[in-house]
Amino acid sequence: MIPIGQQALLHIIVHLLFLVISWWALQAVHFDKWIKKGKVMQARVLYILLVISLASIASDFFLKYLQYSTNLSQLFG
């Protein structure tokens, strides 16, 4: 088992890593086409929320997969 402090550090690092990856991936999408004129602030908030949502989903999947794969060793040993 991983001590609680190390597990918390791993979760923070993974969440931050997936925030960066999500931000980088969403840079490829042209949101300018869908933004109304004068609504730049709302568009930025929406972009930030999209990045956080995508990163949360991806990092939760990764962390659960990691946990499940490490728990498999308890099945056989």
C-alpha cells in the first residue's frame, strides 16, 4: 500500500499534469467561431471550465485504472 502522503502527492501531480495536457489539447480547437462579440470574459471562463472538466475526467480515469491495476496483485497473491 502507498502511504497517504505519497498517494496525495501522486494525485496532485496527476491532476496538474492532466490540466496541462487538457489545456494543450484544447488549444487546437478554434473557439473564436462560437464566441459572440463582446463576450470574451464568458468565453475565457467557459474555456477554463472545459479544461478543468476534461482534466478531471481524464485524471480520475487514470488514477482509478492505476488503483485497480495495483489491486490485481492482491487477487493472485
